[in-house]
Amino acid sequence: MRVAHTFEPVYDENSRLLILGTFPSVKSRENAFYYGHPQNRFWKLLAGLTGEKTPGSIEEKKELLLKHDIAIWDVIRSCEIEGSSDSSIREVEPNDIAGLLQGSRIERIYGNGDKACQLYNRFCRAQTGVEIIRLPSTSPANAAFSLERLTDLWGKALGLCPPEGGKEAP
């Protein structure tokens, strides 16, 4: 079934880092925002790295990102996909990542998992001229990586050090 991405990228004039996913999961599409599956560790990970409380609402999530100069979007604008399975993605129409970069101060691009990087390299890299840095996926399907290990690797790559004890704010 062909599905279209229905929500905008999150960024502003201060955004320096762009984190790209592949395409919203079924849960994210239902919630109309990024990383909406309750078992996805994305928001907990960012909260831990920034010392912020794990955001619950869409507005809180946007505030967390923008406060720390982080932008998020997905590589794909529309595609054929079965459920939430990245491996089933076909007939890709990419988002205009190059256009986003031209209208921002984004300096580095990170991929949330292998598939995001593969899709970016295939559909967007030639237009942007910017290399993507691969990060391990925050998806619950990536059980090989504990939250602690994700926090360590993401923190080093993004240049964000978790506060003392690596805990989110109370």
C-alpha cells in the first residue's frame, strides 16, 4: 500500500544537527509525529543525553529538539510499505533534504539506523553533497543495543555528553 508522510520536519534557524529516520511507523503515523511507538527509545535517549525530562506531548518533543539545536525528518516522502517494516519499503519518493539544508544552518546529518543511511545515500546524497553519519537504530527491533549502549554511542557521535549519572531530569 502506498503511504505518504503527513508531518513536517522539525527545525529552526538554530538547528545544527539533522537526524533522519526512514519513514514513520504505523504508530508514528497514528500519533502524527516522529518515533511514536512506545517502545522506541528515541525520546528517552535524547532526554538522557540532554538532561531533560522525557517529553510526552508533540510540543514538548519539539521544544526538546529545538532547545538543543537538533532537527529531525525522514528520508522518505512517500513509499509502498507493509506495516512498519523498513525491509518492505518500495517505490520511494524522497523528501527534499537538499532544500531543507539550503534553508537552514545544519552542519551534520545523522541516520537513525542502517536503512535511513542507505536510503539517504541512494536518493539524497547526490543532491546534498553531505555525508551521513550512521547511528544505531533506536527501534525496539534493535534489541542488540541497550539504552545505555545507545546513549554512549549517540552521545559521542552527536557531541552530547549525558549529565552526571546519564539520567534525565526529574
